[in-house]
Amino acid sequence: MLYNAVRTDSSLRYMLFFFFYGWQIAVYGIGALGIGGGGVAGWITAFKTMEENKALGVLGIVVSLAWCANCLIAVYLIMQIHKTYRSTGQSMEKASGEFAASAGSNRNVAQAVLRSL
């Protein structure tokens, strides 16, 4: 998705990338927390497990650190990509204009809008 955004110089594709990558960062954050019943070994799960089994708790802490590192790297990368995005003159207004142009030129979308009126 990022490749297509850079290749076509499309604000809309950049916005789609930021949307989906933002959700991915949220998943990394949830993984780092390790909310019980989520199936992820994060900080909460690691400290709860530490009370029962020290070795397994330490392993959980290592996994939590990996989730945190993954989240921090992802945040750093999205910041770098956003710098590139802004340096090329892209904007949210341009993305909404591209969306309106592409949605308006799509025959199925146009027919759906006309039927709804």
C-alpha cells in the first residue's frame, strides 16, 4: 500500500496507509499490555504469571519488551513516512479531493447515489 502511494503520488493511498498502519500500531500496543484473555503475553499477563511461575513470568517480560520495541519502531516509521508525505506537498484536502474524483468517476458509486436520492 505504501509502495503504491509513493509510486502514484496519491494522497488517498497515503491516507489509507496511515489508517491501516495506525490500527496495526494499536494492535502492537494492546499486545504490549497483554490484556487477560486476549491470547497475548504482555505486561499484565507477565506480572500475573510471575506470581505462579518465575521462569514463565520472565519469558513473558521478554515478550512484552519485544511488543514494546515493535510498537516503538512502528511509531518511528510512521513518523518518518509522515515527514515524507508532508514534504511531497500532500494534504488531507488533496486526499478528500482524490476520493471525491474517484468516487464520482466510478459508475457503480454514481448509480448508488442516484438511487438513494
